[in-house]
Amino acid sequence: MTAPVIRQYTDAIPAKGQAQTTFDTNVNDWLDWTTLQFAPDLVAFGSWADQVRAALIAGNLPPLTGRQLDAVRVNAAGNGVEFADVTAAGWALLDDANAAAQRATLGLVIGTNVSAPISALTRGQAEDPASTVFGTVSGERLAQAIAVSETKYSASVAVSGATVDFTGIPSTAREIEVLFHDVDVASGIPLIQLRVGGTPVASGYNSASGNSGAQTSSAIGFICRPYTGALSGIMRIVRAATGIWVASHSFRTLDAESSGGGSISGVGVVDGIRLASTGGNYNAGTAVVSWR
């Protein structure tokens, strides 16, 4: 493969090329001269460069015979190329435009053969392993992981006064917990009320709290009966169905333990919790509310 010769021309260069300080008006002569003299050689040189490039590529490739539809890859040493066998199934994936097309090629349907991204799953989907595919992770364990990641906590509040409100609970919350640490009320008995539309629900409860010695019931809130001293423990309130909430609790007091539960129905969308009492003000302790 021989490189073309760049010829030297003896023809007189038009004045455009000679007059370097004065703009020559004979532009057409100059353009004609450059087109006739240089253009053919430039074309020939470009063709030669294409041939050289093709030769270099071919020189680095193994023999092509019998390697139809194979892929070329750089070898492990990084100094040459080699062929890699690619099956028809492999080529079918390689020419797919995106992940959705690749799933279609593989016959994978989200929600049937593979799960949707965890962030896209509803809690109901996560809790139903029959409706989604999780590999070795059961739907129940995934639901537990999601529940932990979804749990939100209010700030810890030093309780005082007749009532203490906790707001910001979303409409999607299914479980609410009220955590007491040495909470005390000057007189009366602590109550926990649901808030709907920013207003506490103060009727319709069927709740009780006590131990084997005594029991106290209430219709104005989920009651938490202390014996002597402050309360420490948790009340858990769960939405059992639309408008229906059930509660259970276990508390420690200075000299005894109390437990109990209750329910309320016909409740609208809960957006908060109020700490109230049957009478008197809170005067000690802290409380936190969590939900998920």
C-alpha cells in the first residue's frame, strides 16, 4: 500500500498568493488554482488514510472466518482482541433499548416473576408473599423491615398542664404508640384521646385499666390507671378497620403495675394524640409518640 505523492507545482501562483500585504481582487483565479492543484491530491490522501486505518484494524483482529455473530473483546492482557461466543439469547438482550425491553425479552413481569422496587410497594403488598416475589426474604420479614424504616417519632416532651397535644400523625398511620417516662398527674387519672381534624375525640371510648386489685373504666379516653407515683410504659393504639381503633397498655408505677385496653369506633381520620386526664394537671415526666 503506497502513499500518494504530494506533487510540487511549477505553475505561477496567482497574485492572491503573492500579494501578502494587499488584498488581491483576483479571488476567482486564486480559488480556481487551489481547487485544481490541491483538491485531487487531498482526495487521494484521504482515501489512502482510510485504507491504512482498515488495515490496522484488520491486523489486530483474529481470523474472521466462522465467527459470525460473535462479539469482539479486549483480551485479559489488554494488548489484543479476541472473540467471545454470544448466544442468540444474549444478542436478544444486547439490542434491547432499555431495562423494560430486557425484562420483556426475559419474560419477567413485575409483581408476578419479580418484585417491584421496595420503595414502590405498599404495606399490603409487602405483607402478602403470595402476590410478590422476594427470593429468600419472606413477605413477613420484609414487612417488618419496612415497618421499622417507616416508624416516625415525635420529639420528647416534658408534660405539664391540663393537656398535651401531639400533632402531625399522617392519615396512613396504622399504629400509634404513646411512651411515658415517669409521667405524673396532680390529681385524677391520665387519659389518651385521639385527635380528628385537630380536635380531640372525648367520647365513645370503651376502655379500662387496672390490676387484680382494682379497675377503672372510661368513655372519654383510653384510661391509664396509676396506683402510687408516676407512670412509665407504653400504650399501643392500632387501627383495626376503617374508623375502628383498639388499644392495649402496660405501665409500671411506684408500687404496682397496671394494664388494660379498649376500643373506639366511628372515628374519622386521626391526625394527632392528646394527653388529658379525669381532672388535674400533669406535673412531671416526659412523653413521646411514635407512629407507622
